[in-house]
Amino acid sequence: MQSKILFAFLIVPACMAIFSSCTRTTGDAYKKYLSGGEITYPGRADSVIVRAGYKRIQLSVILGNDPLVKKIRIFWNNGVDSIDAAVSHITGKDTINVIIPHLVEGNYNFTVYTYDDAGHRSVAFLGSGIVYGDSYVASLTNRTLRSITQSKDGLQILLSWGGAAEGDLGTAVDYIGHDGNSHTIIVPPAETTTTLPDYQENSPLTYQSLYKPDPTAFDFFSPAPGQATLPAFERQFDKAKFAMMILPTDVLEGGYGWLENYIWDEQYDPPGFATQSQIPCWFTFDAGSSASLSRFKVWQANDRLYDLESVKTFELYGSDSPNPDGSWSTWTLIGSYTSVKPSGLPVGQNTQADIDFAKAGEEFTAPAGLPKFRYYRFKLLSNWGGGNFMTMEEITFYTHDLQ
């Protein structure tokens, strides 16, 4: 019994000593960790949206409601590179947009921290995104610009487009207006004809199709721009002012119901003009006002392309004061012309290219610096099929003159 009392007497002080030692050690550690005051963490970013760009990327950092956040820092390349952005609070949850430039093409992981004025750092927010560069751009193509034409009055430009490629969001067109200022328009993918309301003649035009690799990308991507030169001002003669002028020695219509005034009626299917059985022959018309001819187009009747009585060789003359006796003394030769068949095949054999070429109207040029004429005379010399009279379907004349 005495030994049990002695054991209890010895063990109790020992336990008290051990307990005393444990309490003292824990207290020292607590003071050590709180020696600098209570640790604070700024509110971390609420969310981060990563948007692709061309050799750059944009992070939209949406902050929480912590007014103590004064800065954000974004790390990438395993923390080797970073960028800072100051925070100015405007609303409860502000969005800070940060663009990181000069990046190579590829995938990136980002770590975003917020900081307060004391330099305390928040818990990390992770985000990832893709940077696009020359490899992606090399896969893109511009929409095809099929043709550049002018309105009949020459005051507008008409652009004709091929179909848009998949992913083409529109085509940016840059041109110079009549006032000398640069203009940019965006052509929607579904639009096949674009009208430029005015333009500076002989000026450059560029066009680039716009793409985005994904809907959230903040940059548009484009291949190298396509280039073209807008034409010199040119307008059509107003055919509403054209009128027949039958002078002595002029050929008359042949009695087939194909009349001379049909060649300026804007109808490109027969009937056109068919002459009497007389080769060579000539006819005259009044253009309604004087202008310097720049070029003209002639259409054959499409029921006899490169055949029968369709005109093959001819001369064109101009005058501002025709001699009423029908003689040639007051007429100036503008040029001698020959109709061309693209395939060169014999009469009666036409390729589709021949047909398309003829139906588009065959174009002939006039010498530069030609005087202004009001009256014109066609001298018809030969036809394609060896017929004994001549036929023409339609004519259109052009001038660089404003008025």
C-alpha cells in the first residue's frame, strides 16, 4: 500500500512538469507566427477571360468586391515572365483588361494574383489561352475581287465579289474618296456587289478578309491585303440622246424589221440593225452632245455569232459638222477595227469562250487625245459569214469627259 502511494506521489509531479512544458512551447510558437500581426489576403480575382490575339493575348480580369485590391500581376512561362496592371475601383466588380504583347504562337497558362497597398498577395487564379501568329494567318485567303466597273455616269465604282470562304466575317475595303480622304468599309460575306459612292480616279484600293479563330478572339486576322487600282473616270454616252441621222449615201435598213435605232436600245437579243444588201456600206448617228471618245463596245446578234452577216471589219469616223451632202470631207477617221474570235476556229464552229466573249460585247479603243465629236459614222467593210448585208446588235460608247 505504501508503494502505491509513493508511485502516485512521484507520477503526478512528473505529469504536471510535462504538461507545463507542452503549454510553454505552444505559446512560443503562436507568438512567433503572429509577431507581424494577423495575415491578410486580398480578395482574389472573381474570374479571368482569356481572349486570343495576333502575337498577343488579352486577359479580362473580373475583380471581386474587395476595395483594398490596388494591383494585379499576371505570370506566364512558368512564372518567368509577368506584367502588372493598376486597379482603380469604379464599380463593385471592376474588369481590368490587360494585353500581353510580343508573344510567340502557341498555348499559354497564366496565373493571376491581386495585391493590396501593403504588398499582400491573393490566392492564385489560373487561366489559359492560345496566341495565334503567322502559321494561322498563312491558312487564310482573301475573298476574290472579280471585277471593278463604273456606273454608267462614271461617278461610282462597282465591286463584284466571289463567294466568301468559310469563317470569313467580312472584307475590309480601303479606298480614297473624291475628296482625297481615305475611307474604309466592311463588306458583309453575303454581299456580292459593293458600290463605292465616290472615288479618286487612278487611286489604290486594298481589301482584306477578316477572320477570328474563335468567337472570343479580340483581334481580327487577315492575309496580306489584295491590291487594285481604281480606273480613270469614265462614263457612258447617254443613249437616250442618240438619234438617227440619215445622210445622202448612207445605207438604209434592209426591210427585215431590224432598224438602226435598235443598236442603242439596251436590248441585247435580236432584232438589231440589218442593212440593205450593200457592202461596203455606212450609216450615221447623232450622239446628242460632243465628247472625246475613249472606247466603245460592239455586240453581234447572238443568233449569228461569228457567222452570216455579223460585222467583222469596219472603220469608225467622227465629226462635229457633217457635210449635208453625205461626203467624207468633214469626217475624221478614229480607227480601223477587226472583230476577234478567241478560238480562231472556222466559221460555224464556236467554243463556249467564243460565245461568252461575244455576248459580253467586243471592246475597241480610241486614240488618246481624240477631239470631241457629236456625230459618228460606221463604215462596214466585211462580215464573218460572207453574207450580202450587215448586222449589228448593240453599241455602247464611253468618254473620260465629265460633261
